[in-house]
Amino acid sequence: MDSSAQVKTDPRRALPSVERIVRELAADRPELPVWALQAAAREVLNAARERFSAASGASEARVPSPAELRAEIAAGAARFAAGHPQRVVNATGIPLHTNLGRAPLAAGAAAAVAEAAAGYSDLELDLATGRRGDRLAALTAKLTLLTGAEAALAVNNNAAALLLALDTLARGREVIVSRGELVEIGGSFRVPEIMERAGVKLVEVGSTNRTHAADYERAIGPETALLLKVHRSNFEQSGFVAEVGLAELAGVAARHALPVLEDLGSGTLVDLSRRGFPVEAFAPARLRLGADLVCFSGDKLLGGPQAGIVLGAESALIRMRRNPLARALRLDKLSLAALDWTLGCYLDGRAEREIPVLKQLLEPGPRLEARARALAARLVKVVGEGDRVEVLPDRAFVGGGSLPGLELDTWVVAIRSALSAESVAERLRQATPAVLARVRDDLVIFDARTLLDGEETALEAALSGIFGPGSS
């Protein structure tokens, strides 16, 4: 067979060059940056070449038309050029949705971030003396005032807080923890792996479902550095189970002159137990029950920015602050500004009114129902008479690895249409801003609890693009 004939019929030769198609698209789509067009063109054309190479015959490899290539490259360029993260509308009813960034900041906290970002600040300067200052001094003062703790520290997330505590207090020694508390948190990070990175020797006690105080007693030895209690933040156990409560564990530790570190995962600085929330979520009470150190996230129930907060014994926290890891794990100025404002809001008694996640968690049923009915009245004008819009009572999880098993009563707007629920949800995700909803029983469900003020308009516009005039 003539090899030159094979070369001439190679479908890859029909593909345009990156330079040519980028030049053409740049002229037609000036709003797309050239760098993004170049990256997308390389990606699309390389993928097409790979398809041709994998095909066993020319009949299996269809050359995309110029219009198809241009559309795919333009779509890819738009994705490359889009900012990240982008704003989305959370209509899932899950206030602490990890995939959506957990707790949204209060307006005041966001303004504090903007101010800190826009210019210079006294981040590490004592204005009274003109000398170097402590970036955490104001923050730790607020934390101790709020909680009654001897001392406090904040780092860049709760996994970092746990890592720093273990590395400081137990490196090279043993840490005892119940097998039922060796949890895996988001992104496949596991507590045992964090302990390994901290250089401590893990000693597991009890069984997966049952651990008793005597199990800790038997495991304590001369190399034991501390007892660790980990809150099961993303699952719950039921049935034939037993665990050692914090107060009982603290008693065991006291008899052996050992500290207790509790990784609470998600903690609040206001006691919500009378509002139906678990008592153990209130972080200051954990210190009163005997924990020497308690760590938890700043962007979960607290409602602030991503941070890991540690409360507890001054002697331990002084050592943690002096650990070289503390610098590697420290908060940046933007997170500090947001967290400082959030803590001030708690001290002022404004948290339940101004911090979005607390407002969402505590919003009463009648108000949620009224909001859902008002939303339904707007949406029924958009989706058309042939589609069904209902207001229904429902339940939703708190999310974010917080309070496993706790569901909140809520009110939702449910839409059933000729289009499949999955296809509607997919098109909502492509809107600007994207809208995230729940899908169940071929219903698209919008939960009023997590819609922020004014987001009803964005939801209405997104649905108009699907059901309104001119939509396809």
C-alpha cells in the first residue's frame, strides 16, 4: 500500500492549527482572553488527535466540523477565564454545604476583609509603641473574653489546629484514642494520617462500636502523652454502642496527670441546646467538662472564615505558639480581619441577627413557610401553567460535617415539569450565577432556608432561562 496515501487520508491533518483557530476566535469573541483561547484550543485539538490515534480505522474517527471545534474551544476558554471560586445560589437547604464554601460571611465581616485587602494595616505593628506587634493579640483577647478560656489560638483550619497540638504536645510519644473516633473527614483526610504526620504513636482502644473508661486505663503507660477525643462530625452510631463521655475521660486523664485534647470539629460560641441543638456543640462548656484543649473550625457553626480555633490551658497554648509549625499554619490578614469582626459580633450580642448561618439555623418555621410561599408566587409566573409548583414542608441537614443526624424542619418550593428534574438542575448549574437545588422524586426542590436576601431574583432569572419565552 502506498504510504503517502495513508498520510493524506490521516484525519488529523484536517484539524486546524492552534494559531489559526485562536486568531479567528479572537476576532469573533473579543471578550475571551487570548491565553484562555490558546489553552482551550490545545486541549480540544489534542483530545481530537488522541481520539483519531485510538480509532482502529478512518471510519471510526469523524473530523469535527469547524463550527463544532469553535464552539467547543470557546466554551473551554470561557471556563478557563472564569474566576474561581464563583458566586452560587444555595437553594439546597444545607447551610454548611462544604462544596459551596460552608458558612457565608456576614456583610460586616466581608467589609472588614475588603478594608484589610485594600491597603496597609497594623497587622504586626503596635501603634502605641511603634514596635513589632502580635498579629493574634486582639483575636485571642476576644476569644478568651467570649469563652472564659485561659488562652486561645487560631490557625488556618481545624486540621492544622489538631496537627499543631499533637506535634507540640506529643511528638514521639503515644496518643490514645477510641477506635470509634478514628474518622475520615472531607477529601479523604483521616485522623490517623494526621496523627502520623504529627509524629505521634497512635494507640487505639476499645472496638469500633464500644469503648469504655477501662480501655483507656489499660492503655496508659510511661510513653502516653495525652488522651484524644474526636467528635464524629460526619456520621453517628446507634444500636449496641458505648463511648466514654468527656467528663469521664477527663477523670481518667486526671488520675494519670495527662491532658485531654478534644477535636470538636464544629463548635459554637453561643449555647443552642435550648433551641434543639446538641449540647456538645457549645465549645466553652467542653473546657468546663475537663478538656485541657478544644479545637474546632471557624467556618462551620461559628459562621466565620476558614480557621482552626484552639481554646484551653495557657501552658499548652504558649508551647503551641512557639512551635515553628505555627508560622507555617498561621492565619493571613484577610482571614484575621473576618474572624476578628465575627468575634466582635458575638461579644456585642448581634450574632444571631447578623451572622448568616446562625440566622438560617434559627429561622422559625412560620417565617420559612411565608418565604417559601412568596417565592412560589414569583416562580409560578415563570415556569408556566403547564408545570406544577408546590409549597411543601420538608427536612434538611445542617451539613459541613456538623451535627450528624440532626435534621431541621423547613419549607420548600417544589417544581415538577415536562422536563426531567435532573435536566432542570443541570441547566440551573449553568446559569449565572449558578443555582444549586435538591432533586428528589423527579422534583426540583428549592429550600427557602438557605436563600440569602435578594437571591430570589437570581433564582427567578435562572428559571426564566429554562421555562421563559425563547428558552429551548
